[in-house]
Amino acid sequence: MTRRLTLSAPVKGQPLRIGSGFEASHFGEHFFNGLIDPVVMVDHFQMTAPTFEPHPHAGISAVTYLFEDSTSPHVNYDALGNQGPIEPGALHWLAAGRGAVHTEQPEGASPYVHALQIFVNLPARQKMASPFAVHAAAATIPEFHGEGVRVRVVAGHSNGITAPHSVELPQPFTLLDGHWRPAAASPICWRQAGMP
């Protein structure tokens, strides 16, 4: 059986700035002509101050992944009673189901958060389910290594490695954070997110 792979044209994020403490490259699903379904949007952002008031989500998952170069935690507060830091290198996945309120903000001295926020549409059968959250600390995210290559398997599986918390997610999803350091060159990083 042959599986056909369709690629979009290269897409550049739309600059997005909110207040003085948040700037992002924003990618909406319409940028890709439906090819990133069930992803609704991705913000590749930097945040240096609390920006968003508590706000509701329903029918989606709000996924936050902090890159390792963040210098402060991004603290999650939600209506489920979760209150705690998303540390650099960690993943926080809020499956909002029928509805949940949350906010996330950088805290600490000289806060700087570099992260992805991904909204993933929930399947119809899960849209009215009870909300829940999955948190994966940085130390629990597995990696594989090759010559000049390090890849963090943030969610899902790749190269025979499965992120242990993937079984708790509401649907299969792969998120990889890769770093490539060719000999005698500066480091290049790549990221991949999507359904397997």
C-alpha cells in the first residue's frame, strides 16, 4: 500500500505582538490549505511579562512546549486546580474538552520564555469530555542522538523511541525538537509537530 504525502508550499509566520511582553510568529491553519489538520494554529513566541488574563478554551487542546533556552518558568494556572511551573524543556497539554479556564505567564527575575503554543482540535467524540491536563517535565522527555544530532521526542514516537506520556494524550500526536550541529558550523535547530 502506497501512502501519498502532500507538502504545503513554504509558509512564513505572521508577526504578532500583544502588549510589551509578547511577540510571536503566528501560523493559522488556513496558511497551509488544511494540511495541518487537526492543528488549528501555532504561535512560536517569546514572552517576558504576563500578557493574558484567565481565559476559556473548549473543544481543543492548548499545548505549550518550552524550548530549553527559556530562562524562567512559564507558570500555569487553571480551573482544574493545577498551579505550577512549566520549566524549560517541559510540555504542558490542556485537553479543554467541554471547557476549562487557564492562564500561563512567565515569572521570576528577568523572565524570558521561548515556546510553542499549539491549538489542536479535539475529535468530535471528545469535545464534551471532562477537561484534563498532562504535564511532562523536561527530565522525562526522551532523546535520541546521532552524529551531530540530538532530537527530543516531546510527544509521540520517532526512531524507536516513544514519549512515555503519549498514552495520556487525547489523540496520537508527534512533536519533535531537533538540534543539528554539523562539524565546524554553528548549530541549526528544527522542530516538527503533527499527527503520526
